[in-house]
Amino acid sequence: MSAENITGIVKEKYGQAALRVSRGGGSSCCGAAPSNGHCADPITGSLYGAEETGQLPDTAVLASLGCGNPTALARLNQGEVVLDLGSGGGIDVLLSAKRVGPTGKAYGLDMTDEMLALANQNKAKAGIANVEFLKGQIENIPLPANSVDVIISNCVINLSANKDKVLAEAFRVLKPGGRLAVSDVVTKGEMLPEIRQNVLLWVGCIAGALEENEYRDKLAAAGFSQIEVEPTRIYRVEDAREFLTGKGMDVDALAPEVDGKFMSAFIRAVKPITERSCCGPACCS
């Protein structure tokens, strides 16, 4: 599938999710939606505590299609600038804005008009001033170099067809010493392509998740250091049984290939601080 096709599918999926929420419904699950329409699957369910969601508009919570809670795991300090890649309805942007305080700022970047409209409505409802939502693609971040302290993202980088470009752009806009702190879906070890494809469809990753060591390698190639991949939720074969059976697959036979090999993870990395070599008084002043 071409990058353009993947981008189109992602925009359509998330645009429809935003419209459902705006019309008073709920967003669909990241994985296989249960028959009652409520999202209680092991990927997207119970990611945020009541103390967090109680501070936000219901429409921000309902529009969340993430696989983790990067704002709970990332270290955010007062006065910092935070950027959320693929910000959707704005839940992680609004939570981040509260944590960095009025002297800080939280940006959300999304390419979907419907999600941006919903996010701005949620910003107004929450009454949070230090927030700005930007339209654009995560492969081309519309911010200057060295302008952001922390980049977060919630199950979005795995949707990109050009992850190298995403990580290069993240590295560019981060300040020296800035941190990448994202939740994403990763895989562990090798598996048959058809199994990988069907399970990733269940997880909701249209473009496909990276194997964890490949993720590390791509981060290093982009220039990042202090790279960590920490599993936060490991998906079991039983979680996907109904979906895979519907695809005509023998789940019991697949179990050794699937069980425990797909997970949500918290991925950390740092843009190194490079010291300039001083050649004389002019450059040292």
C-alpha cells in the first residue's frame, strides 16, 4: 500500500471517529470493537485515571484512540514546551498543558480537520489557554528547529508509512537535551507475514508496528541517545481470538506465533547536547 493510501485511510478513520464523538457517540476501539459499541478492549481501555479524565470534557476522553498514556509516563516540568504528534481530540495536549503550567505551552499536531475542530472545542470547554492545535502531518512538523522540550505521541507513529521521516522531524524540532516520550505499538521477534498483518489489523495499526529492536535502530539513526523501550501492555492471543477467528484463522494453531509478541510500549529517547568546540574568544563569548 502506498504512503498516500495509508494517509488517506488514517484520515478517514480518525475523521469518522471525531464526527461520531461530536454527534454524541463514542469513538470506535483501536482494536476489534465489541458488539455493545463501548471500547473496553485491552488496547485502549482504562488508560487514564479518574483524576485525569475528571478534569476534561467528555468529548476529549471519548475521542481518545491511543494505546497508552504518555502524559502519565513522561516527566513534564513547569514552563516546558510540549508537542503531541497526532493529537486527535486533544486529551494528551490538555493534560500536558496542565502539567507544564501557564508559563509552558502544549502544541497538538493533527492532519484531520474533524479532529482539529473537536480538539479546539475541547480546549474551549476546558478553559485552558496555553494550548495550540496545528494542522499538518507528523512527517513535516510545522515548528522551527530546536523549539520543543518534550515530544509525546499516543499510538500514532506506528500509523506512518515513513517512520524515519517522523523521527528525523522529531529530532529536528527538539531542543538539545529535549526528550521523546511516546506510547506506541511494537512487536517482538520474527513471525509469519500473514500473521503479523492480521494481528496488526486487530490492533488498529494500518501502516504496521515496528519490531522493538528496529524501533531502537531507527531512533539511533535519527540521532537520538538514551533509548529505552518499556512494555506497558502485552497482548495475549485470547484478546484477539474473536477477531482472528473471523478472519478464518486457526487461533489455537497460531497461539505460539502470536501470544505475547504484540505490545504497547513506552519509548524514551533524548536529543544529545553537543558541545561546540571553541576556537577563540569570539566563539566562547
